[in-house]
Amino acid sequence: MSEAAQGELPKHEVFEGPFKVKPVYEWWETPSNYRGYPGGEKLPDKLKVWRVQKTTDKPGEVPEPYGAVCRPFKNSPEAEALVVGYNTFKMNGAVAVGRHGNFLQWGFSASPSKMTDAGRKFFLNCVCYIKKSDGKAPVSRSKPIEWPARWGVAHE
Amino acid sequence: MRRKRLLLAATVAAISCCLVACQGESPKTEWEKVGLRILYVGYPGTAREKDFVDFLENHFAKVGKGDLNKFEVKDAEGFDVIILDYGGLSVEESTIRVPRVPFDRSYTRPTVTMSAVGALACDQLGLKTGYF
């Protein structure tokens, strides 16, 4: 995943407090990988994004350590997508920061000194927000990935 | 006249109360600490750990540190939120190392997982936020 979240902030308390998140928006070219997914051909040439972190000046660059997006999913009482990630490998709408039960996955990778002001405040708010899910373990679970042999995966 | 003064005083008091109440709900500035106890669990001695812990200490009432390789559920006692920072993806001899998930599905503490490795951990737990 890149260093940016995609789209305008949705209306959600996690952007309001305790620290007010004020993104600085930019327009980046629509990643070519989006075009290969359903609806991708209808996307505009550029998409509105805001940087959550900045380790490089290049738009769309995938920095190390790697971040990740997860599949788009519909919001429900136990799971919610908080921001979509601008990514150059997967589909439009893949989730960069989301909550499922008592877990909040922060898909970006930089440490705070490399986050933008908006990114730092969003991270702090996420830490505060997940406290509200204390004791609320996910009810629905999916089967973990069965990795193809070619991937070479080892469990620690 | 006296009644008017009393009415004026009551109005001023009511407005003051409203202002105080509103201030209590306003977003915090960066230097106000949040009254939560945070446990950051990562890799001890790394610059990344220091960066996170320094940052968190500036914003939360209490911040503890833990070692991801040794973390156990009981270490989370006394903390409100646990941050599991798996750092970078580990690839050794063309093999992706899937992280150790230090708890089972009965775990219910508020937890933040981070980056691509965090997504792998989420996948191991069968979460919608898992790697794909």
C-alpha cells in the first residue's frame, strides 16, 4: 500500500476526537491496477487522497516496511472500514484502517515521526476509539488464507 | 429591579455553564494527555519502538512497553489498549514469516495491530481486516 488514504473523510467520530483530524488533500493518478476490477474502467483519471505518512515525495510509492489493505467489506455493528487505502496492487476500495470486534488494524507502516499531522491525530484517535470495543470479540470469522505452495510461508 | 438583576445573573450563569460544557467536548490539542493506559508491544531497543513510545507518552496518561516475542495475555492487565507493532514483513530464504499470534479467539482486549504483518495476524484470527 502507498502512504495515503483515499477519498474524503467519512462522517465518523474517529476523525472528530479527541484530536480533530484535518487532512491535506491531493489528487493522484488513478492506479492502473484499479482498472482491472469491476467498475474500474469508470473511475476518473485522478483520485482525491490525503497522506497519512510521508517517507517519500513520490505519489503512490510503496515504502518499507510494507503496509497492507484488506478486502472491502460492508460496515456492520461489529466491523467497520474507517479509511480506504490508495494502493497499487489491489482493487479500489480496499480498506487501510478498519475495525473488527476488539481489533483495529492500522494498515499504514511508518512510525509517528514519519506520519503527517493528520496521520498522527488519526492514529491517536484510533487508539482511543478501539477502547470502546473492550470485551467485544468478533462473532463472524473467516477461514485464514491457505497460502499457495509457491509463496513459501512459515508460521512462527 | 432586583428581579431583573436576579434574572440577568441566572442568564449569565447558564451561559457560563454551557460554555464550560462545550469546552469539555471540544477536540484536544496535541499537548493535552488522554487518560488511557497504553501498552506498546514491539521489538525492544529499536528506533521504531522509541519513536512510538515517545509519541505515545506525550499523549496518554500511562504508556508501558512489551516484547512481541514474549508477549502473553496477562501482560495486558492494567492497560486499556494494547498496540501490537509487528514492524516490517520478515522474508527469509524466500519464505514469508507469518507472525506469532499471542492469544486465541477468546481474547477480547482492545487491540491495535499494525502494517502488513499486523494484517497477517488478523488473517490468522479470521478477521475481516486480514491480509489477502
